Amino acid sequence: MIITIDGPAAAGKGTLAQKLADKYNLAYFDTGMVYRAVGIDLIANGIAPDNVAAAEKSAKNMTFTKMLALAQNPDFRSSTGGQAASKVAAMPKVRAYLLKMQQDFAENPIAKDGSRLTGVVYDGRDTGTTVCPQAELKLFVTASPEVRAMRRHKEYLQKGLPSVYEEVLAQTKERDLRDSSRTASPLKPADDAIIIDTSDMGIDEVFAEVCRIVDEKL
């Protein structure tokens, strides 16, 4: 079974995807990692994330092993990594180079320990529209910019990272605009996606609702 969960940053996609993967014994693939990896690869080498030629070269040479190594960078999950990912993700050739890596995983989903599994939960922004349009279940999880910014702000503070809510909100709105207006695979729900607004929902409530939907599919 393939489940795709798309939506803007800090809407709750990652937490939901991991919980579903654990419950239904499916692999989990955060597709945003590949774009963060390219962005962090550039930054680590002193190159601006909006350098198209350098981003394309990095994406062309990206591997799962290199991606996992870059994920150890302290900025990988920070706002710096997120902004860099959003910039390189808007580049058509970067997306083309990384798309096959993402699609191949559906043919051979594996757990972290390397064991084969029978399905995968994708977490990203275009997994239901571009990466796996054949998915049996497509979800689009969203929330208001203010709610998402506050979630991300609290997340940074809990990790001991400096954060100012107003700055996070501005970055959230900027990223939303960039992700939704890009030419290549803009952020939008698939035509057959189920839209879930988590602005006034806790993760347990969201998880219970999605499990009900999955169980009906199964």
C-alpha cells in the first residue's frame, strides 16, 4: 500500500506519516530530506542555495548514503535547512534528478534495518501529484500559517535553537508562496486527495481520523 501525505511546512505531516508507518508496518520516506540534503550540501561548501548550476550538480550526484550523512549536519532540520530546501526545490532540473530516487523507493520499500516491507508512507509536498500519483490513499494535511509558525517556533526552542516567532511566521509565509508558485510541481492537493486541516486538531485526533480512513481502504 502506498500512502502519500502532502502539505505545507509544520502542518504535522511528518509526525502523522511516522505514526502511520509504525502502525501499519510500512516504510517511511520524508521526500523533503533529498532537497534539504542538496541545500545543506551547498551551504556546507560555501555556496548559496540559489546557485542553480551548483544545485543541479549536487542533485545529480546525490545518493541515499550521502543524504543520510548530510542529515547529521546541525542545520539540516533548522530554518536554514528548510529555506535552502525550498529554494533548490524550485529548480526544475534539481527536481528531475531527485524524482527517480524517490519513485524507485516505492518499488522496493525497506525499513531502517534494511528489511523489505510491502508499502510506504511518503511525506512531502508533491508525493501525491508527482512522485506517486498511483498511490491508493492521498492526503493533504494543512493548517493556518500562524498555527504552523507557532509549532515550528516551539520546536526550535525545545531543541535549544534560537527562534523569534515573528521571523518564523514571515519565513513560513515566504516559503508557502515560493512552494505554491513554483513552475515545477507546485504545492497543491492531488485531485483525489483528502484534505485535513489540523489548525484546531491535536496529533492524536488527526491520527485517529486518518487510521479510520486507512482501515476503510484496507
